[in-house]
Amino acid sequence: MMSSGEMELMVDNRQLPVGWEIKKLGEVYDVRDGTHDSPKYLPEGYALITSKNLKSNGLNFENIKYISEVDYKKINERSAVHKGDILLAMIGTIGNPIVVEVEPEFAIKNVALIKVSKKQSSYFLKYYLETEYVRSKMQREAKGTTQKFVGLGYLRDFPIPIPPLPEQKRIVAIADEAFEGIDRAIRNTEKNLSNARELFESYLNSKLLPIVSSNLTQTLSSVTDLIVDCEHKTAPTQETGIPSIRTPNIGKGYLIFDNVNRVSEEIYELWTRRAKPEPGDLILAREAPAGNVGVIPEGYKVCLGQRTVLIRPNKKSVDSQYLAFLLLHPLMQKRLLAKSTGATVQHVNMKDIRELAINELPPIQTQRDCIEDLKQLESQSNRLESIYRQKIAALKELKQSILQKAFTGELTADKGEK
């Protein structure tokens, strides 16, 4: 019996349909990869696609890097990309397969290149590589500690069910039709989700505008008891223990404990020698993305992860949540990030955090009254966001259900019976 969330190639011991075979990926397709070298980057030139540019919705050309024509031609001697090829991220977020739909003018680095012949369907393979079975199997079997990766040999040996080409085309046609409506519903729900958050942020920004746009009379350090940097190394993690807050765990005014890393009591003591985080303290992300800040909730004991800063508000001067919202205001973010460094990833220096100019703050009770108003609207916004996220998750599960049927022969069998 298959475990929850995992699809077997032979589901519940049922044989694959007649005419299907299980092959290694490299037996059916020409599987290569891009360069492993780091060519010199230029302000303009030919685009170099890396795993970071492969997203679930296709190629993303934001923060793209450029290389010379010489390097472009050299890389493409062994790994030229053509229309109909499939690209797959091999490092970091493994997967996100895409079919190249137009003749490209880019080279690839740390990306798998799968060339599909006319005897096979590119989109059939793409859909298979998008299944939860493949995604979880690759993530589980990936190598590396700080950054996971899969090698070329692993991909070439990866098992795949292969039906005859007419059956591949039937599966793709049925899936395309089903996914068109599902994807449209996901896009609409994502738009509603974005609108719900923007409504709250718009109200927040207007509420705090008088405070952030008047005279700058003091610095952040003058209204805080301490501002402490994190350890500049990765803490050893374990399955259970004390949450270690990294930049992905820092939201807009709150901390995110889903999929948080955890550390032992011993590591916690070592990593908090300079200051132990307390409920009501703020944790600020110094990069990726720089500027996000969250408040440690009551009853939580946490450890600082890499690239974070602990900020302890002076309780007589400023309310923790008020300060968090203040730091998230667009004008404050602009000031904070104005001196950030880094060509590809913004990084905020400790000196600039301590010297961040802020305005004279209203009395504590006025701050708390403001927060109560904001919390009421935020509660409504969060309720809507939760509903929209649940709907998106349900739609994505429906896609996975269709894919699971597709690669056990059930999808076309169901269609044939109707």
C-alpha cells in the first residue's frame, strides 16, 4: 500500500496498462546538463539560465545574469537548448520542469536538459516530472547538506512509465483541458489573496504615514534596549527542539513556524550567548528578503538563524507590534534598504540598522490604540487569506489527483468508459 501523498509506479499493486513500459529516463531521452563553471558576468549580453530562474509557472527572467557571446557559444557546444526541450532544476528547489516553447537565445548552468525525440511527447514527460511522486522522491534522494542537488547520473537512471505515443498524446490532451480551468481558478484565487493583503497594507500605510513622514529626530537604537546580530554560521539542526528562525521564517510583522528548522538546547545556549530572544522581541531579516520583520509571540522560545537581527524595544518608549509595523512601512523600508549592499542579494549592515532614522513616537497608549485598530482589520484580512490559501491548496491537490490517474492509465481509461 502506498504511503500518504506518495504515488507508486504500480499503484495499489495494480499493473500498468498493456503497452506501457517502465524505463530509465536516460534510455528514452537524451539527458544532459548545463555548464558547471562560473563564466564572467556582464551588464548585458546572452542570458544564463540557472535553477533559480525555473519556476512552477515557467521561466523567470528577473535578476537574470548575462554572459559574453564567447561563453554562450562555448557552453552551447555541449548543452545547446532548442524548442521542445525540457529544463529541470538540479540544485536548490529541485524540479520545476518547463518545456521550451520558442527557439531560445540563452545558455544554462546547473540545469538538466532533456531532449525529446519525435517518438515521445515533451508535455507528457513534463506532466510526469510535475507529479508529487517525482517531486518528493527527488527531494528525498537528493545529495548535499546546505544545498540539495541531484546529479546527471541520478536523472538518467530515474524510472518513468512510458505508454505508446498516441496514448501520451491522449493523456496530454485530457490533462490540458482539465488544467486550463483549474489553473484559471488558481490565478483568480491568487489575485483575491493578493487583494486581501493589499487592502490591509494600504490601511496600515495610511495609518502610520503621519509618523513616518514627519521630522526624523532619533535613531532606532534610541528606542530599543538592544540590537544584536546573529551567529555567522549555520546551526546544526535536528527533528525536534527549539525553533531556529531564519529569513524564510520572517513574515510581515509575524514569524512563520511552518517547516522551521530546530536546534538542541545545547546549540541554543551557544547561539544565544550575546542575548536570548524573548517574547515581544523583533527579529529582522538582513537579506533574502532584507527588511522583513516579525515579533516573537508569547510563550515561544526561539533561536536566531543566519542573516537575522534581534531587536528588543524599550517597553517604555515603543510597543513591539507598533515598531514592527513602523519598520514595514514603505518609507521606512526605503530608508533601511537605501544603503544595502550586494549585487544580486540585498544585505543590510548592522550599523545602518542601529542608525536608522525614525520620528518622534506617540505615547505608548496611542500606539496600542492604533495597533488594536490594525489588528481588527488584519484579523479579517488573515481570515480571507486563509480561505483563499485553502482553496488554492485544494485546486493543486486536484491537479495532483489527475496526474496520478494519468500515469497509472486510469485517466484515459475513465475517458474511454464515458
